[in-house]
Amino acid sequence: MARLRTFLLLLLLGSAAAMLLSPGCRRDPVTGRLSFGLHHPSDAEEARQGREMAPGLVAAHDGVYPDAAAAAHLGAIVRRLGAASHRPRLPYRFTLLASSTPNAFALPGGEVFLTRGLLERLDEEAQFAVVMAHEIGHVAHRHAVRALNDSLIVGLGAEVIASSVEDHRRREAAAGLAAIGGGLLLLRFSREQELEADARGVEYARAAGYDPRRGEQVFRGFARARREAGGRAGPLDSWISSHPLDEDRVVHLRAEVERRWPGLRGGAPAPGLVVSTPAWDALLARVRAASPHYARLDRARAAAARALAAGDAGGARRSAAEAREAGRALPGHALFPAVEGAILLALGDRAAARGPLERARAAEPGLALARVRLADLEAAEGRWEAASAEARAAAALLPADPSPRNALGRALEGLRRPRDAARAYADAARLAPSGSEEERRAVARLRAIEAAPGGR
């Protein structure tokens, strides 16, 4: 049985588990330092791992921000920064996320992300370049690979060794590792790693033709916002929590610039180095113009959550109308109708929910919120084939989330495929946190299937 559990865990982890096939040392591509690891992934393996993680991260941050011109311009900058890095052959890819929460991420292999909420706080293209070069610095040093490998060593070791631990404890471990394999890996790096990424940030930005001093303004602004918040959670709390920030790091950033390029000390002119461009100014103006509409949507979502929790149907319906009104100025932005439809579906108004949810899916097929809610809607109306298709699409977008698996199990039961349904529920139970409603639902349906004539 222990061997079977180990095999299933390896199967669950997919390509992440493939990294664990043989012990060895990992070399930092920048410093050359060696550190022990179970496996040293090739660039191709690392890139594949990042691609597999990316959909879950996108789904967790409200999907892709729908501005093709901005994505093209910013993506070109990221690729230039990647080409200037210590790992220029990685397939660097940039994604602008719709979330209002200010943050930036990099996954193994060159998948780089920035939220709309952080973009609108950057005044200059050079500031964006330094922030993105910082994230590429984490990729260059293999910081994420190192943390992921260490997490998998601990998790897999616990699964193999502690075979006598209770079932629910094993499920919790598996759920955590599934999140790592599935894409919701938001790593916390050490202070040393952050300082290394800071150094790469100014180095790569300067090599790509940007004034590296402009990054200091970003970090000073963030440090100031933290002081002004007085220790309370503020709008930059998410970014700061994943990028430990203090005044010493700001001083270190300036010292790094002055050490590398003495001619850039103080306010010395830097002919030939880019600070900003007309294309940047235009895209930033568009993003900032959309910001009030997203802020209105965020308020509507929060109000709807409160109203639904309180059983206030009228308040929730008003929030749905508010989401619809907020999106009128941004017709191609799928998040607005997705939120509207999700609220209406929660109210049980399936007829009113269908239109917004289908518009959201048409505008952005990869928006997980719309696909999950459509799966629920189709199942509620007994349209089992459609429910199965939406649930499978949602599961691909949310590889570590149990809810699409529960929705798929329901659809497969409707299609009279109990064995397939049982597998979907087993996946949901494995992914769900111990004691959660999703776990209880999955386990209950598994027992019902087993108790039915013929069982599984």
C-alpha cells in the first residue's frame, strides 16, 4: 500500500516529480555555487514546469488583462531583459494579470507576471524594467527551482517514510504538493535571495538599455507606503509580503548601481539610457483610465460577498448590477460579466446568470471563474455533456483546485459514468484541505457511488 501511495503521489506531481529521479548538486548559473538537490533540471524541464504552473497562477489573479498592445510592448521589454540575463536561452514569456492587488511573480523557466494593480503604480518604463529584471533575477539564480526542490524533498520524504500516519494527514500533504505541482506556487524567498535578485535587477535593466537608478524610486515608494500604513495591511501588502522590503534594501540597490557604474552616481546625466517612452506613456494612461472601473468592480465583489453571507438577496442583486455598470466602459474585459454572472448564479437566478457568464467565456476562454460557474450552471440544468466540458476546462485552468473535480464528478454521474465520476471525486478529495466542504462533498459522493448497486 505504501508503494502504491508513493506511485500515486508521483503521478499527481507530474513533471515536478520527474525532477526527483536522481540525487545530485545544483549549480547557480550566476554565482556558480553548488547546493545539494535530488535532481538538476535541464532548461527544457524547467521551462515545461513553469508552463504547467502558469495557468493556475493566472486563474488565481483574475485572468489575463485584455490589452494586447500593452502585453506586446511589455513582453518585448521582458524578452530583452531575459536576453541580457545569465540565462538568455530560456523562453521568457510575460503575462499581464487583471488583479488589482499589486504584485509580480516569476516561475521556473522564464514565466514572468505583473498585476495591473502594480503596473498602474509604476511611473516610468525604466521602473517596470527594474521590477521585471528583479523577477528574472530569481529565474537566473534558480531560486524557485531550489525552493520547489526543497519542498518536494520534504513532502515526498514525509509520504514515503511516515506510512503509518492517519489518512487525513496524508491527504493534507498531497494537497499541498499538488498546489506546488499545479501552479499556485507563490514562493517566499530569503533576504539573501532578494538581494541577489535586486543586483540582477539593476544589472539586467542597465544591459537592456534602461537607467537602473529609476528602480530606487520604486522601492523607496513601496517602503514609504509601508511606513504610512503603520503596520496595517495596505494596498501593497501582498507585494511586500512576498518581497521582504526595508530601507536597507533600498540603500543596497543604490550602492549596487554606484559600485557597478560610478558615472551614474547621484543625478549624473545618463545619455543613451531609457527612462520612459511614448508607448509606455500611452499604455500606462489606458491602464490608469480603467482603474476606477476595476475599483468599482472590487467594491461590488466585496459587497456581494457580505450580502450573500448575510442572506441579503437584494443587496447581492444590487452588487451584480453594480458589476455590470462598472464594466460598461470596458466591454472586452471578461472579469466584469464573470463576476456579475457568478453573483446571479449564487442567488439561484440561472436564467439571468447565463448571459453574463457566456459573454465572459467568449471574451476570455481562459478565465477560470467563468468556466467553473458555467460548469455549475450546466449541471444545475441537467445539461451533463456541457457541464462535463466546462468542468474539464476549469480543471485544466485550476490544476490544484478541488471544485472543478467535484463539478466534473457531478456531470459524469449525470452521464451515468460512475467509475469516471469516482475518479473525479477522488481527485477532489485528494486536493481539498482536510475537513473542508469540498472534501466532505467529494467523500460523500464517493461513498454514495460505492454503496450503489454494482458500486464502482
